[in-house]
Amino acid sequence: MFEYIWLVPLFPLIGFLVIFFNFRRLKGVTAGVLASIMVFIPFVISLFFFFGLMNGAEAKTVELFSWISFNKLSIPFSFLIDRLSGLMLLIVTGVGFLIHVYSIGYMKEDAGFNRFFSYMNLFVFFMLLLVLGSNYLILFIGWEGVGLCSYLLIGFWFKNQEFNNAAKKAFIMNRIGDLGFLLALFMLIHQFGTLNFAEIFSKSSAIPVGTFSITMITLLLFAGAVGKSAQIPLFTWLPDAMAGPTPVSALIHAATMVTAGVYMVARSNLLFVLAPVTLMTISVIGIATALMAGSIALFQNDIKKILAYSTVSQLGLMFVALGSGAFTGAMFHLTTHAFFKALLFLAAGSVIHALHGEQDIRKMGGLKDRIPVTFWLFIIGSLAISGIPPFAGFFSKDMILIGAFHSGYVLWVLSVAAALMTAFYMFRLLFIVFWGKAAVAADPKHPVHESPKSMTIPMSVLAVLSIIGGFIGVPALLGGSDRIQVFLAPLFSSSEAFLKHGAEVSESSEILLMTIPLLLILGVIFLAWSFYVKNRNIEQEEPERSFLGNLLYRKFYVDELYDTIVQKPVAGLSTFFHDTIEVKVIDRFVNQTGNLVVWIGKNIRYMQTGNVGAYLFFMVISIILILVLNLFK
Amino acid sequence: MKAIIALSILAVLNMFFGVRKMKKVLLPLIFIGLIITMILNISDWGKSVHYFNEMFIADNFSIAFSSVLILIGILIFMFANIYYKGVERPLEDIYALILFAIIGGIVMASFGNLILFFVGLETLSISFYVLAGSKKFDIASNEAAMKYFLTGSFATGFLLFGIALVYGVSGSFNLEAINTYILGCNGNVPMIFIAGMLLIFIGMSFKIAAVPFHFWSPDVYTGSPTLITAFMTTAGKVASIAAFYRLITIAFISLHSELTTTLTVIAVLTIIVGNLSAVYQDNLKRMFAYSGVAQSGYLLMALIVLGPKSAGILLFFVLSYVIATITAFAVLMLIREERGTFFIPAFRGLAKNNPVEAFAMAIAMMSLAGIPPLAGFMAKYNLFVLTAEGGYTWLVVVAVIGSMISIYFYFKPILASYFSEGEPQHKIESSVNFKINILVLSILMILLGFLPQVIINLL
């Protein structure tokens, strides 16, 4: 069955080519429908594969052709289908399909409709390559490809220079991480002589824990993940990336691409467990990002920016899980996050759509009754992300918190704090947008309206998933069988067992670990309610802020900091390199060499006098020289 | 041997029809004849037949190089009607001379005896002298013929003198016998023999236009009729390098180490002087003459190293050189026909009005410059690898520098046709036939770049 795995990425590629080369000819919503079908077919195939895997089908590497082969290094173009890639396939094609359908309604009026769908299909193609690659190079191709599509789609409305800058920022920040990834690839080749997952992981078992090269490789791989998954210090691109159309934010900058870093680390778990220093680094960066982004989100007023910082913060929590060795927890949260964050973005898109492009939450309010469907969907998403049982986020967050607890109380406390922030900013958003009175009088010409079916139906599906998605990981304590743990066990069990510190958490303390955060979260939601519903405490104007408040509102001045310590020195340095080194040294040298050649050419032709006598004279001299030098040596 | 007989019959038939003024018959007849010749030639593949007391040896090497020569004939006649457009005369004399020159070339690729070598060389050379002056009322053509004849006979004199000395010492014209004689000397080869050998090589250096015996080539190639220049620069080079290779590998192989210094100096001078002189030329025809000099320098590298694959690489190199040069000359002829000049500005805006011609020209020039993945690149690449493996790394360095310089002048027409700013020249009308021909040749250059081993492994 798995031999046909190449069909999965093939369809979106065909979709991209067809739409891209006909984008002036395709009329109406044809391109959108076509693109959706091209994602739906792989989704159906993925479903078959997934059930095959659940029923115990063996993981399989499918080699399409031998791609690079020289000396001892051989890199085949091959796909790996196992339980991890099977799960990712389902997320990418499933959520991808829903967002494609949603986009048909959302982008209907846009002049770039066809272009949009060609990029979206291209994105799905590269994401599938990333997920399916059976070696780091194919993964890297997908990795770069999704980066390209992200760039194209952030700058989708390219007439706005700010959006273009956001696209460039995303691309450049990703490049910084990619450099680490690329170096890691070279080191892997040096260390293992191959880039194939299977060979590397089987060889790695013989390597002792904590060797320098493995630590370097994993740190560099993590650097790639930091760029792609928007962690400190490379996280500032993701909020800016909200310049792209909202479905793009949902698909690329929430559900799939930004989680590629998590996937990559999880895929390489057998390497990472050999490097405790790296795991420590991942935990620290993960929790720092979760707290920083979470606290920034508390004070933002742009609906998409809040969700963006929320994504950064949730990704931080996933890295906390990875760093504490709870690989299953990270993948579980990745899955549920894909559902509810995509839902939230799409619902936010629906709100923006209803208000004709308004994104400032202070200008919203009272939407509860005017767009009821969106309202209910938004509530489901908020409950899920805040971790209220029985919604999906509760179970996955619980798994992460328990993982963090294993790594130490401090990490657990900080993770709970991050979770509390999540609940607060989400319910602040919810209460401000949907409760109270409309802040701005409705324009009679453009009445507030509920979104069309093509948008609400995909959202509803995601809402259902956000409700029931957590049931694949109900812990034994609550009478579940923790199916995701079992499902992913072939990939993670050895690593997770390898890292288990000390005794198991007892049942009673597990109950405590579950209930304490839950009670706190409920308290926080009540707090938000009293702030924003009961007292309706919304500043329309820029308020006087305390130092800390200002710091958070200004996003810790990270952008300004980067501007001062990185951008300006680099710009100065490159000006110096160009004006001095390039123009005055290199160019001059190159030009003088060229001039010398031309000068010699100009003068050497005077040997060619046109006079036969001179030619014969030269020849005779040469003949004599040759004879004399050879015969009388 | 069959090829020579077929070609001779063809040449005579061609004269006959020409005298009867049956102009329309000539070119079809020649094409059919050349194709038959090609088939007859290849039919001896792998047999290694020796004719006339070891005079003429049809081994794989000679068959391969003869095939290239016959191919040159086919390509030249393919573009003959472009060049001789509007000429009323049947032109049977010129066609016959081209065919006879090819016969001479085939003999030069197949000889087993110094006498036959000389006969072949003179058949080729004398045809060339006359062909160079075949534009009877053009003073440049006359000058070219005269210069070629004077310097050529001068070089032939030395060559013949060399043959006489070798014969005088060794007592034989037969290549194998000469080698046996050298081996019999046990390292004490008489000086007079070495002098003879050197004189033969000097004569050959003249024929392939190696520095410092290259002075004739820019003047002759510029003055001669363009079609003839294309023919001489390709056929002359292929035949001479084949003969040179036969002489070195069969007769003088035991003295090869004595010769490498001289050959290396000549090769280095040829590469440097050839490329540097071409830099300043805006006249494309003259630039081709100098670039041809430089290409001879690369060819000499294969003779210096003599690795296991020398012959195959030499074959691939001349094949890619022939195809690229004739394609470039075909476009050049068309442009000269229309614009009356060989200078670079004639190419201005060619890509806009004549995309096919501009494309073919660009491919040909890039192949000659050695840009991957074209045939010319693979030829140079294999040759340089061979040279480096033979221990002549510094020679490769010189050759690479030469190649770098050559990019400058090879790209001039490309830049003019694709990127020039000024007013583009008007469109040139060309037949569909012509377009297909040069396109096929361009595709061949690309294809050969991907499959060099097919040709290299032949020998």
C-alpha cells in the first residue's frame, strides 16, 4: 500500500502547476475548488495509510530514485511512512483541506485569487516533502520550500511595502536558523557518512551521551527549529507575518509550517537524547519564549497579533515538552494546537471579514448576537486553547505539564504560568470582541454579516476536532487508554524511557498536578470576565502605562533591540564592505586584471604584421631555437 | 580505404555533372555520396584492415577521425547554398577541391607509412591553397592564398627534410619499422634522427597553427571565403591532429619523453598567445582564427600526456569543436550576407529579431568557451582531468586561465545579441531549413555535453 506514497505530494504539485500556468485563464472559483480537491485526494490517501498504521502496518521507506551519489555518500530521493509522518500527513492534508475550502469564501473578492491558491498548493506540496522525507536533505528541501511559500504568502498583497518588509523579515530570520540546519547537515555527513534517518539513528545508539559532536549537531538542528518555529531569539517575524491573508496565518503560521521545528526535533529524538545540554537549552528557550510571548499577548490590541503571540507561546510549550523528553506530549499538543489554533485564526478571519477588515479589538464589541456562529466557534477554540476539560487542549497541555514536572518544579511552575497567561489573553480577546456594546457605530452601507457556508463549515469541522481531538490522549488516570502514547511508542518509547528521572509520579500527585492548574485557569478566566465584561474596562485611547505595562505593550522592545544591536551594525559593516573592500579593492583588482589582458591583447597583435617575410623570419628563429635547445643540451 | 575510393568517385562524378552545367544535381549528389562514404567508412569498424603493405591502416582510430572529417564535409555542404547564394556557376571545382581535401584528411588519419602521410598532407594542403584563393576577384582571398602557399610550402620543406633524415637514419618509411629501429638503438638514437623527428613535428605544428608557427592562420582565415575558412579551420585541425597523434603514438612513442618539454612549451605559448590575441579582435572571423590557435593548444595537451583515454578525449574534443565552429560560422555567414560585416555590432539585437540564430550562436560560443553543461565543457573537463592525472597540474592551470580569458571574447557576440542597448538591427530572413539545421546542431551540442562517455569510450 505504501508504495503509492509518492501520490500524496504529487497532487498538490500538479495543482500548483496547473493553476500557476493558467492563472490568467481560470475564472471564478475554479482555482480554489481545484486546489481544494488536490489537497483532499492526498487526505483520503493519508487516511487509508493512517488506519493501516493503526492496524499495525510496518513503517516503510519508499525509494523513488537514487538522487545524489558520489564517493561513499548516497542520498536517495525517498519517502518514509511511519507513525510520526502518518500523523503529520493527516494534520497537513486534513487541516490544509479545510483551510483551502475556507479560503474559497474568504478570498473570493481578491484579485489575486488564483495566485493565492497556486501558492497554497505549492506550500502543501513542500510541507508534505518535509514530513515525508526519509533523510535530512529531503526534509531540508521541504523546509526551505515552505519558507519560500511563507515568504510569498506573507507578501501576498505586495503593493503594501510594510507587508513586503514583513515577508522579508520572515525570510531572513528563517535563513539565520537555516544556516544552523545546513551546518548540522554537514556535520551529520561528517559524523555518520549519511543523511538517512534510519542509518543515522541506528548508528547513534553506539555513541556515548554528551559527546561534543552530537551536542553541536543537535544544537545546530535546534537553531533551525528556532528560526522556523519562532522561538527566542528569532520569534519576531511571526507576529509580523500576520500581514498575509488570514487563512495563511491559520495554515502556515499556526497549524503546520511553524510546527515543523517541533516535528524535526521529535523526528530526531534519538539524537537529542544523547545531548543533555541541548535538551536543557531547548527547555530554557521554550519556557522563556512561552512566557515572553504570552506576556506580550496580554497587552496587544490587534486580533491577529494576539493569536500570533499565542502561537509563539504555545510553540514554546511544545519545546518545553521536547526539552523534558516528553516527545509524545509535544506531538500531541502539536496536533490539538493545529485544530484549535487554526479554528481561532479562521474565526478571527470571520470576524475581520464581518467587519470589513477591522483588526483592532477595541473597535469591536457586542458581536455575540450579530455573528452567532462565529461566536460559538470562537468560544470552543478559546476553551480548547485555555485547557478546559473536556476540550482538546486540556489533555495535551496536561501531558506537557506532567513532562515539565518530571524535569523539575521550577519548569512546572513556569509552564503553569504560561498556561495562565494563555487563558487570560484568550478570554480578554473573547470578552472584548463579543460582549459589551459595539464600540464603533455600524456602517449602514456595510452591515455586519455572518460568513458564508464555505467558511463556517470548515470552521465547524475544526471545532468538532477541537472538542474531541483530545480524546486520543486521555490519561489512564481519567479512565482513558492514552492511545497517542501507544501509537507513537515505536518512535519515542526508547528515548522517553532513556530520560525518565526518578520514580513515577504517584496517582494522588498526578490528580493534584491536573487540578491545580485547572482551578487557577478558571480563576484567571473569572478575572478576565470581571475586567472586561463586568466593568468593561477598555481604554480607547493610549492609556498611561506603568513601566512594565509599557514594556509588554511595546513587545519588550525586541524589534528595536535587534535594530540597534544587529541591523545597524550589519548594515554599517556591509556598507563598509561594499564601499571600501568591494569597490576600492576587489573591483579595482578585477578591473585592472581585465585591463591588463586587453592591453596585452592589443599589443600582442602587432606581432601579426601581415608581412610574410617577417613570419618566415620568426619561424626560422623558432626552428633554430627548438633544434639547438633539443640537440645540444 | 573504401571511403577514399567512394569519395574519389564522388568528386569525379561531381566534376562531370558540373561540366554538363547540371547545377541542381550537384548538392544532392554530394550529400548522397557523403552519406554512402560515411556508411562505407563505418562498416570497417573493429576490423583493423591493413592495405598495400602497411601503407594504409584502417583501424578504429582512423575510422573515427575519418568519420569526423566526412561529417565536416556534410555540415559544410549543408551551409554551402547559404554562402554561394546567387552564384550562377555550378561551382563543381570548389566542391571537388573540398572533397579532395577530405580525402587528404582521411589519408592523414590512416597512414602507416611516412610517404603516404606526406601524400595525404599535400593533398589536403594544396586543396586548401587553392580553396583559400577561390574567390578569384577578391584581393583578400588572393592574398590569403598566396600567404598560405608561401608559408605552407616553407613548412612543408622542413617537414619533408625531416622525413628524409628519419628515413636516412632508420632506413624505413614504415611507422612500426621506425619504432623498431628506435628500440634497437637502446637509448643511443643518433642526433640526426632526432633532428629529423623535430623537423617533422615543426611541420605538424605549422599545420595545426601552434605558436610560434601560427602567423599564417589569422591572415589566411580572415582573407579566405568564409565557408572555406570554416572548412579549413575544422578539417585542417582534425586531420593534422590525427596525423600528429599517429606519428607520436606509433613511430616515435619510445622517444616521447624527449619531446614533452618542447611540446609543452609550444602548448603553453599557443594557449596564451591564441587567447590573448583573440581578446582585442572585434572582427569575428579573425577572432575565430585566434581562438582556433588556442584550441590547438588544448589539443596538444592530449599529445603531451598520452593517457589511456587520450585518443577518445581527442576525438570528443575535435567533434565538439567541429560542431560548435561550423554552427557559429553558419550564423556568421548569414549575418555577413545581410549586413556586409563580420564585426560585433552586426549582432546587435539579434535575439529579438532572429531568436533561433541568436540561440544557436550563443550555444556554439558557450560550448567553445567551455560553459557547462555543453559539449565543449565536457571536452575541456575530460582533457584537463587527463592532463592533471598525468602529472601536469600547472599545464592545467595555464589552460584554465586561457579558458577564462576566452570567455571574454566568446561572449562578445552573445552580449551583443542579447543585451546590447542600441537600436537593434533589422530582421534577417532565413529559410526554415537553415533554422532546423542550426537548431539540430545546438541540440547536439547540449546532448553531447550529457553523454561524453559514449564518444570517449569509442577509442
